[in-house]
Amino acid sequence: MTDGNGFLNALRDIVGETHVLTTPADTEPYYVDWVGRTRGTALCVCLPASTQEVSAVVALCARDAVPVFPQGGNTSSCGGSVPLEEGRGILLSLRRMNRILSVEPENDAIVAEAGAILVEVKAAAEAADRLFPLSLSSEGSCAIGGNVSTNAGGTAALRYGTMRDLVLGLEVVLADGRIWDGLRILRKDNTGYDMKAMFVGSEGTLGIVTRVALKLFPLPRHRATAFVAVDTVAGAATLLGRCKAEFGPLLDAFELFSGSQLDIVCRHVEGNRRPIDSDHPWYVLMELQTRDGAKELSSRLEALIGEALEDGSAADAALAQSHAQAEALWRLRHSVSEANRRHGLNFTHDVAVPIGRIADFMQEADAAMASDFPEAEIFSVSHMGDGNVHYTAIFRPGAVKASGADARDLGARVTRKVHDIAVGLGGTFGAEHGIGQRYRASLQRYKSEVELDLFRAMKRALDPQGILNPGKVL
Amino acid sequence: MTDGNGFLNALRDIVGETHVLTTPADTEPYYVDWVGRTRGTALCVCLPASTQEVSAVVALCARDAVPVFPQGGNTSSCGGSVPLEEGRGILLSLRRMNRILSVEPENDAIVAEAGAILVEVKAAAEAADRLFPLSLSSEGSCAIGGNVSTNAGGTAALRYGTMRDLVLGLEVVLADGRIWDGLRILRKDNTGYDMKAMFVGSEGTLGIVTRVALKLFPLPRHRATAFVAVDTVAGAATLLGRCKAEFGPLLDAFELFSGSQLDIVCRHVEGNRRPIDSDHPWYVLMELQTRDGAKELSSRLEALIGEALEDGSAADAALAQSHAQAEALWRLRHSVSEANRRHGLNFTHDVAVPIGRIADFMQEADAAMASDFPEAEIFSVSHMGDGNVHYTAIFRPGAVKASGADARDLGARVTRKVHDIAVGLGGTFGAEHGIGQRYRASLQRYKSEVELDLFRAMKRALDPQGILNPGKVL
């Protein structure tokens, strides 16, 4: 058991006096999530500087059965990165372990500590004429270890896959404090069970990622970016199919906005403006990236969109004519969270369905919302190429009198409806954000007993005391 | 316990009289591997027709603690697909479960039973204008479930990854006979631990794959294939780097032959001929594939090779001018196993090192072989883009008097040397063939105690009785 100061002093011995934070002013940014929605508390915030220190800290916690809540950039959108309310346990921040350890262009690999910020990993790759492709709105603050632990997705997953596809190797501190050295940069390795795969996406509940080895790609030098209005989701699907057939692996992103989403993104976030003046129910932001042959690629994209306009699968279109114009289009995409927050009490979802059923999902979900929650306004932005829909219901100030527990209850009812529909269409209630605290109930609701048994077996096998990020996932 | 006929009769009740084989003539093809190297035996060969039958069979075996040796196309090259010699247990063949269940072009997905032959999966995809990219010499006989269970690699892994990267979902019969339905076709799904990742590459020791959902890609319509002579491995690495930078995701294959390997492939396998007359220490077979712009791609490849010839990084080259010429080049690659077997007593290895260290590996391994095994002739063919080297030592008839146990001992000594060098260079002793029976000793030798503990924890968690493919991997 923790005897208060004895335990904290033991932590201080490991990481140094100044790296154990206990005063509210110091701990506040670690205990509440970035949107201010989920708050927890802990005995302290502990900031180790090395894998060995993490190992010693976890061993100490294992000895005393003290929960460990690991945290990277604290950008979880489902309460995965903050401690529980009960206050047992320590918050283990990887923030000080933020070095890029090596960039190996000839092996197309980069190795970094878990606390390295995504944007810095990308910059280090770029300095070696390579691309690390993970692209998220939070890339300026999220940590690469958190990206691994949550199997982050983002806008370039269509071309490069999610974090799971980008990890070559990991170093992980296990629940008993031992260090698993799986930090390899090999492209093929079939020697036993793929343990790294078990840690990716496990949200710190099976082990604490301390170092990561990641795949790099040739750095594209050019891009062709377009914003296309379509009248139906089916039209967008047709366009997507043609883009995949025509451009194959050069298609980087294919993002679908509802007209309402574009509307509030331009209304609430300064500096945004509509790329297309005419009003349409849906818009697609698409991008191709290439290292060579930019001009030819742009004209092929123009031709494809021209055909779509002609045969009616597209309604209107704007092609970016400069880097600045492309950036302005992407700014629309990256303003979505902010616009939603400003618009009102918002409940966002992160569902996925098979690509061919996105139109069904939109139709069913819209109908259900209109019937059950007539006060809600509906918005969506989708990584359409991945079948991943961020479907949002927003209650304007005054539309409902909901705050605190009432708001939580309203959110739970909305979410249940949205999740039921996605799962009913062969989809999932969680595509890229993970489970955290927020979707634990959904996990229990939608997963089969067999699958939950498998999860519990994994948890028991790797964290028998249950000290790693308890109250998350399971 | 198995009471002989009682147990067999119970099996017959499940799968039908004619699908439990016991006579040597019937069971022989299942008990010995395709090269005739590894032989085992079992109580019977059991051929279920459905997942439900597999489930019932495994439940029966779990009840009686009877080992289950799952088998797909029986093409393992490390004794992974045949039973042990001791004869306890049943051979569970997935051969009858060979249907393609659905092809969904709009979702870029295909679903098949585990016993479907790889070449038939590829054909079904192609009929829908899609590509299933896994490419192996054994594709005419290997089963897709075996490809999943061994995380198969092959020549297109450079572009498309290994089987691990191609699996969307799995249905698996667990060690207690329960069925885990993880047969999803979603591109993103972050709801709990990624159980499919644990089954991929676990060689049937954690569960029995019964159905697979796989990713499809746009079907390329054109290819540009070249055979290039280089004087050093470093020259080949330079060429690889340039191809990756220039062609990025269009580079499908980059295979490195030692001059000696090309030599015996042409000498021992009828119909092969040297694409380049002049003699060089190394040759590269490379291929680009594209859906459009074939002509432009061919001329870009020609230009790149032209530059390499000019600056000396390439020594000679032949570009395929027709489909037939490209096929003839690939035939060289697919003749390697046969040529090696005909040349003499051969010990092949499946190591990988970081791409930047392939040259070091070749140099160190050649030196060690020359010093320790002067009678051996050395050959290699490498999936160079993956760092994966198939390094082979062959003892000509008469060079050593080794057969039976002596040959096995000689092989073990050669293998240990080769594996030591690969692992010493930050590599692995098993890149794409897996562990099976043959590399269990290497697994114990090279894996850390922590990693072996993790493996054992996984095995205990998912197969506590140890009835699934015992004697393999661990």
C-alpha cells in the first residue's frame, strides 16, 4: 500500500524531486482533458526522463499496487489520457521523453521517444527527405506514444493506413516494470507472436510505450487539392471509386463534409470562407500527393472532376491553384472541432461502416435523430475513404435545458442511437478515437461475450494486477 | 482421454464418415511436408466442411485434451504444417472449406474460407477488377488461412506489406471450440485490443483461422519489368533508393540474385535462360506496376536505369519488351527452390536485416561460410526492398558425406552461424517463413527472456491446455 509520503519520496528518488508534481497549479493541465470535459485526479504527476526511470516507477507501483495512468500529449477525445476521479494512482507523463533518437533514410525508419510531439517527428523525417504520414488536427500537441497507444488514424490513413500500419517496433515497459525491447526497424519479422500489435491501440492498459520505431516514405513534393460539391453521398462514393481506380496509391485524402458542417466551419471560425458559393448538401475535400509529375497529375484530376461534373456525379468544384489555396481548404477540415464546440452542446461520434454503406448510415441516422431528437442539428465530416464518419448532434443554447448530469444523459441517449445504427450496418462504434472512459459502456454493449473474454484474457495475461490505466477500455 | 474408436467415431459424427481419414494411403499427403523433409503422424486426418464443424471438432479435442494440428495447403517450409512424430492428436485439414464467400469491390474487400487457395482468391479479386497482392511461388497450392497463420510475405510485400497488412478481419475457432467472429471489412476499428493481430502469424498455435476478410486494391493493368546487373550489393542498394524515390508506391518488387543463384537457376531448371550474357556478381529483378500511364512509366524506368549505367551503379540491364519476357524474368525467381534442391544438400535461410545492412550481412556470412564450411557453395536471393535474404548453403553430392542425423547436424551448425550474423546486425532469423518446428531452437536462442515470457503468457491465455499445434513456435 502507499504510505503517502514514503511512496512519493520513493518516486522522487527515481525521477528527481522536481519531477514529482503535487500542487494543484502544477498538476491541473495533466488532470483535465483538452476540451475540459473529463477530469480526474491522482497522487501526483510523475515525469520520468528515461525508459529506466519509467521501469523503476512502474516496478514501484506494481509492488504497492498503485495504478499508473500514462499520458502523452493529453489530446484524447474520450477521456483516455486523464486519471480517474477516485484519485488513487499516479499520472505518468512521458512529456520529458521527447527526443528523436535516429532518422535512417536508407532504412526508411525513424526512432523516437514516446513523448516526442507528432509534428516534430514529421519535421525530423522531412529534414531527411522522408515523410511520416500520420496527419491529425492535434499534431502540434499529441505525442507519438499516444498515437501508438490509440492507433491514431487521421486524414492520410486512406493512403498510408493507421498508426498500426506505421509501427515497425516498440519498446514497452510492462506491468511489472520489466522492459520489452521490441524496438526493431525490420520490414519483415515472423519470429513468434507479434507483441507490438497487442500494445498498439491498447491505450496504455497492457503496457507503457516508451520508444517507437516508425516507417518513413518518400517525401511527396507536390499535391493536387480539390473541393467538390456533390448532391448525394452516393455521388461522393462514385467519385471516390473513380479516384481510387484512377490514382490508386496517390490518393491521400477524401473527406466528406455535410453542407451544414461546411456552413458552421465558415460561420464560427474566423478566416474560413466557402470555396464554392453555390449551396449543396455535401462537399468533398480530396488530395493527391506525388513526388514527380505534378502538372500531369493536376490535369488528370481536373479531367476526372470535369467528367464528374458532366455526368452529374459532381455538382460544382474548385481546384486549389496554389499552396495557399490548398492550405485554406485544409483549414476548413481542421476547424471542425472548434466550430462544433462554438455552435452549442455537441455530441460527436467516431463510427465507421463499410464504405458502401455510408449513404445508408447517413440516411438512417438522420431519420432517427429527426424523430428522437428534433431539437438537434446534425453535422458530419467523414474520412470517407476509410468509412469513418464523425457524426455530430449539436443542441443550440436554449434548444434544451441540459447541463451536468442531464447533458450527460442526453449525450448517452444520442450516442446509443448513433452507435446502434453504425453497428447494425456492420460497422463499429469506434473507428479511430479509441474507447478511453467514454465508450466503455458501448464496448460492453456491442462486443460479443467471446470477444470480451479474449480482451479480459489479454488484460489478465499482461497486467494481472490491473494497475495499468484502469477504468479505460475494459 | 481418447479411447481410440470412441473418439474417432465422435469425430465421424461431426464431419461425416468419409471425412475422417485413417489409412496410410489417404493420410500420407497430410503427414509429410511438400519437400519431403518433415514427417509426422496423427490419429487421423479430419476434414470439416464448416466453421461449426471445426468448432465441434476442437471442442471435442479440448474435452479429451487431444492435440489439433491445423493444416491449409501444407506448403510450410519449416515443418509448421505437419503433425509431430509422436502421433497423438489429429490433423485438421481446412481443405474442404475453400469457398470464396464474397467479393465487394465498393469496399475493396474479399471474404473467403480459410482453405481457399491463394491463386483462387487472386482470380476472384481480378474478376472484380481488383488486386489481391500477395504473391508467392506456392500460390497455386497454399491456402489463404495458412497465409494468414504464417503472415506470408513474398515478392510484393515491398509495395503492399505482408499478410498482416492485408487482413481486415478474421473468424477464428478458439482452443475451447468457441468461435470468435472478428470477420469485419472495416478500414478503421479501434474498439479494444486487436485480436486479429494476435492470430496473424501465430501459426495455428493460438486459434484456428476459419474465415478471412482481406483488403483489395485497384488492379494494375501494366507493368514495367527490368533485370539489372550490379557489381556490388551497395550498388543495388543505391538503385533501390533511387527507385523508391522516383516511383514510390508503384515499385512492386526488387529482388536481388547472387550471380551464383542465377547460374544454377538457369543450369538446373529447363526453359530458363540468362537475360544478360555478361557475368556479374549480382543481379536485380525489379518491377513497377501501374493502372495507367504505362508508356510513360516504362520510359521513366528506362531513364533511371540509363543513368545508373552511366554513373556505374549498374553494370548491364535488360528491360522486358513484352509480357512474355517479363514472365520469363519472373520464372527465374520462381525456379530458385527447385534449382537449390537439384544442386545438392541445401540449407536455406530466411533472415532479414535493416536494408542498409544487407551488404554487411552478405560479406560477414560469406566470410564465415568460407572459413567454417569451405565445402559449401553459397547462393542467395533477397526481397531486397524488405531486407529479407534467402541465404543458402549447398553441399554438392560428394562434397560431404552427410545424410540423416549427420546432415541435420551439419544444417544446424550452418544455420546457427547464419542466424548469429543476421541477429548480430540488428536483424532477425525468421523474416517470412515463420518458426514451425524447424526454428524453435533459434527462437529460444535469440529471443530475450522478457519476450519469451510474453509469448508464453499469450499461449497460456489463449490455449491453456496447449492443444493447438503443439511443438510449433514455442
